[in-house]
Amino acid sequence: MIYYVSVISLISFGLFGLDKMKAVKRRRRISENTLLAATLLGGTIGTLLGMIVFRHKISKKSFLFKTVFVMAVQIMAVVAYNKFHCC
């Protein structure tokens, strides 16, 4: 599981970097849905680092709300899994 989360986080981080580069060059961008999908699939750490390192999407409140929502869903899923997957 740690390998999966590491790989998807690296992919998510890379997507944020690539999207920032495309934004600066005024090129066609990576969709927010793709960025959020990478987050939902386990790339939360990469998403947070990408937002901070590249200073990307941090001022867009609607995207921040969606990202926090995805993280809340992940937390609830982990809590539910731990609660119902007993010994």
C-alpha cells in the first residue's frame, strides 16, 4: 500500500507542476477533474505538496473546497474501514 500511495502522490505532484507550467505558458491546461481524481485515488500528499511548492490552485476557493471534500471522503473511508474490518 505504501508503494501505491507513493507512486500516485508522485504522479499527483507532477500533474500540479505540469499544470502550473502550462498555466504560465498559457497552454492548454490539465482539467481540475484530473487533478482531483489523482487526489481521490490516493495522491493527497502529492496534491498538498504540489499546491504548496508550485503555489498552484491555492487562491481558487472552489478548488480548495473540492480538495478538502475529497480528503474528508478519504478520511471517512479509512475510519469506516478500520471500524468494520475488525481482527
